[in-house]
Amino acid sequence: MEVERELREALARDEFELHFQPQIGAARGELLGCEALIRWRHPQRGLVPPLSFIPAAEQAGLIGEIGVWVVRAACAQIARWKAEGLAFGCVAVNLSANEFRDSALVDTVRDAMQQHGVRPDEFEIEITETVLMTEAAALRIVADLQALGISIAVDDFGTGYSSLAYLKRLRPRTIKIDRGFLKDLPEDEEDRVVVEAIVGIAQALGIEVVAEGVETEAQRDYLCGAGCHILQGYLIARPADAQQYAQWLAARP
Ligand code: G
Ligand code: G
Ligand code: MN
Ligand code: NA
């Protein structure tokens, strides 16, 4: 398969890179960390976004190898920021549900953290809600990752297989309300009802809520008032490569 060969070459040639988007406290604006987002620096096509190659990587059975690259690259970046004396908080990586089929993931994460001297509070894993995440084997891998001391964030919350039993079993530190629920805030009454219900459930379960895709001050003000704990979005900063992100960090008061 053509795409498969291209993706293998991209791995071999080290053409992937991570970009970073900050997360800040909703009430006080302090830096909490960032989400790492993969891009493919294609020699001809330029910077390729993940939606253009992650689905193909899943189909080609290459998502596991890309996940290993992402985990190692994030840990290596953490070590570099530390060496530079930058306060970066916690770095969250995205892993596909398919990667929770292989318990080798736990060794990959443990080894990468050890190799780069990454503390558990400096590393987080984002997973999306799917039926797979209710399977015993996948839940076991999540529990083994949590036993390393790292936290789990449920991504795109509200769009997938959400059930309260699932939240109770997964015990995430945060849930990320999908951008789709935020884009028409604060005007849309149904979206307000959804957001407030999610915040209420999360609070009752001791889970923090991340609002992602925050673009306007009106959205931010509404989300703060509704009790969201953490903000991420273009209003704060767009995803940026490691060098630009380090500059953004260094420029903060
Ligand atoms: O980065 P962008 O801004 O385009 O992200 C689009 C989608 O790609 C998001 O749903 C995000 O979760 C996913 N994504 C980003 N980086 C990674 C990654 O490293 N691995 C996987 N599996 N998905 C990613
Ligand atoms: O992993 P996830 O599906 O949550 O990926 C987040 C996606 O949202 C990435 O594609 C990222 O570039 C994008 N994103 C982040 N902030 C904003 C924003 O404020 N507005 C929009 N439209 N997209 C955003
Ligand atoms: Mn994400
Ligand atoms: Na998301």
C-alpha cells in the first residue's frame, strides 16, 4: 500500500514532529501544561495535519509505531525544556484507542519516562471515548499506566461512547469537552445546558473539566462562570512548534 510505505519512510526519516498548545487555569490563567499534537513535515507537501494521515496509519497497522514515536518524542522534549529551565507543567499526548490493545504500551511509556527523567506529574495521556475503552484488557492497560502515576484525560468528551459507568471505571483526572459544544457559546441555550451538565457530573466525580477550542473572550467568560477548570484554544495560543512554544513560555509574565 502506497500510504503505508510513505508512512514507514516518514518514521525512518524522522519526518514527524510535535507541536504544542498550552492549557491554563480558567480562574487565574496560570500555565498548567500543554497538549502535544503530531504533524508530518512532508518533504514536498509541507506540514501535514494529523487528520490527513492518522486514519491511514490506523488502517495500515502503523498507529502503534507512531504512538511509540510520540511518547518518546514528548519525553525527550520534556527533558530539553527542563535543561533550558523552562516551567512547562504537564505534557499530554494523544493515543488512539487501538493502541490500548497492546500492553507493550505500558513498557514504552515507563521506559521513555525513565530514559528522559520524566516525573509522572509531567506526563498525561489523552484517550477518546470508544466502546473499546470499556473492554477489560484496555481498562487494564489504562490502570497500569495510572499505576505509573500518570494521569488520563478523556478527549472529545460528549461525542463518543459516554456513559457514567465508563467514567467511574476509567477514573480520568480530566475530561475535555469537545469543541463542537463550545463553538456557539454563549448564545446557544442547548449547548449551555450540555456544558453545565458535564461540569456538574465531573464535579460530582472529582474530575476536572477542560474546555478546548476556546476562541473568544465571551466563550472564556461563560466557561469560567460555568465552572470549567482549564482552558485551551486559539484565544490563549495556537499550537506551535517546540521552538516557538518555548518562546511563548519564556515571554509569559
Ligand atoms: O492537531 P489537530 O490540530 O489537527 O488535531 C487533529 C486530531 O488529531 C485531534 O483529534 C487529535 O486528537 C489527533 N492527534 C493529534 N496528535 C495526535 C497524535 O500524536 N496521535 C494520535 N493518535 N492522534 C493525534
Ligand atoms: O485531540 P483533539 O481532537 O482534541 O485535538 C484538538 C484539535 O483542535 C487540534 O486539531 C487543534 O489544532 C484544534 N484546536 C485547538 N484549539 C482550537 C481552537 O481554538 N479552535 C479551533 N477551531 N480548533 C482548535
Ligand atoms: Mn486531544
Ligand atoms: Na478533543
